[in-house]
Amino acid sequence: MNAILDTYVIPTAIILAQILAIVVPLLVAVAYLTYFERKVIGFMQLRKGPNVVGPFGLLQPLADGVKLFAKETILPAGANKIMFAMAPMLTFILAMIAWAVIPFDEGMVLADINVGVLYLFAISSLGVYGVIMAGWASNSKYAFLGALRSAAQMVSYEVSIGFVMITVLLCVGSLNLSAIVEAQKTVWFAIPLLPMFVIFFVSALAETNRAPFDLPEGESELVAGYFVEYSSMTFALFFLGEYANMILMSGITTILFLGGWLPIFDVAPFNWVPGPIWFALKICFVLFFFLWVRATFPRYRYDQLMRLGWKVFLPFSLIWVVITAGVLVAFGWVPDPVLS
């Protein structure tokens, strides 16, 4: 019995506790990101935002959740009911499981695998399937056309995101996310790779269908793209998945370009602050820019969106990969590959 406990039960319980320690705060952050978005945009537009439910409106996310949970879930008569229900769950679950390889501090990561970047790229690519499934299973022309447009948008900007990641990997010599953070002890990659940092952030906006690339939410201002047939908790899962992806992309941006858990200055009192706090503060900083962009820029036309991805970001990021590789070789700065 003791052998079974030591071999199976206790390790399983520890892993479940670690998963809950990541998922529960993440769900709370997703809920209150909706609150802060409405507050920030309200401040920028000289209005109050949520201020009625609870002190300072802090209970508004809870009220929204109760409202969506209490509403009736409507299934279209001609829909594929299994696919229709699976699509929002897939979108939300993918946004959660990507955090398995995100390091919050040195050694503080659920799965410290040596191919963490490939894992993140694979998980983000799978998000397209939730969009396609939702549009097809709805048995609606509006939803299907919206799904095709959203999928094309996501795939287009994943290409530039991939080249940006390659640029960072050239400077590190490892696919391990903790190694990428450790390589930024001297200087954050946002400084020498500033153009790639900008391209990655803009591509993250498009990848998460955020303004000014939120075409699914504004197709002639009449329908809501691939999730037009969704209601109640199925719609809420798409909604929460979008905000969870925003936090995820902010975390990836922090790791690749802003030094992850490393302090701004490695001197007192900055280095007294724990690494996870620095990591969370940097994520909040990037999220603020997500909200700032939404309140500032008008929505792109679809042809402008695709032109930016294929005719600007793709060639520029490819050229920058070549330039980065050339500079590293010319000055003898090519890092030794980290194999373990």
C-alpha cells in the first residue's frame, strides 16, 4: 500500500495541486481582465465603466457569469450538436493547457521541456480548429464564412509569429523557455530585436482576434462571425477563451522579449521583488497595450489585414531572420546549442 501511495497517489496529487495552482488564478485573471478592460476603455473615453455591482463594480464579472450561466443554451435545428458543443470547449481548453510550459520563476514551471517553444506554437496553431468547427457545425452561412475569414487571419499571422520566434531562438540556441529567459540577464531581447517585438505584438493582436483586427466581431456590424449562433455558456467559453489567449500571448511576449521573471534592474530594491511578481507585472503591462490599442485604432478592412500579414510582416520578418543570423555569425556571437 505504501508503495502504491509513493508511486502513484502522491505524485498524482502533487501534479493536480500544481495544475490547480495555475488554472484557478488564471480563471480569476480572465474574469477580472474583462472588468479592467471596461474600466480602462471607460477612462480613455471619459466615462465610468462598471461601477454599480459591488464596490467600484468589482463584482461585475461575477454578475456577468451568473447571467450567462442562467441563460438558455440554444442549439440550431440543423447544427451538428456534438461539434457545436465541442468547438467552444476546445478553444477554452487549448488556452489553458498552453500554460503547462510557461515558467513563472526559475524552476517554477509545470513541465520544463526542452521543446517548449514548439509546444506553444503547436497549441496556438490548434486554436484554428475550434474556429472552423464552430462555423461548420452551426449550419449557418454567416457562421461558416466568418470561420473561414477568422481561420485565414489566424493562419496568416502565425507565419510571422513563427519567424519572430526563430529570431529569438537564434540568439539563445535553445527551445527551452527558461533558457530563453536566462539568456536575457544582460539585456532584454525587446531592445536589440525591437522590430521583431513590434511585429510579434501586432501579430498577437491578430492571432487573438483583437482590435483593430477583430473582424469576427464586426462583420458589417450585424453578426458575430463564427460564433453568431452561440449563446449562454457556449458563447461564454468563446469569450473566456479570447481573454485567456490574450493573457497567454502576453505571457509569451514577456518570456521572449521582456525577460520573463527577471527584474528590471538587478539591484536593490528591484531584485527584492519575487520573480513571479515581476512576471505578473510585465504581463499586466502588455495587457494594458492590448486594451489601449482597442480604444485607439479603428478596425482594419479585411484586405488591409491580409495585406499587412503577407506583404509586410512576412517578408520583413524573414529578412530580419537572415540579418540576425548574419550578425551572429559575423561577430562570433552564435550561442552554443543547449541540448539538455
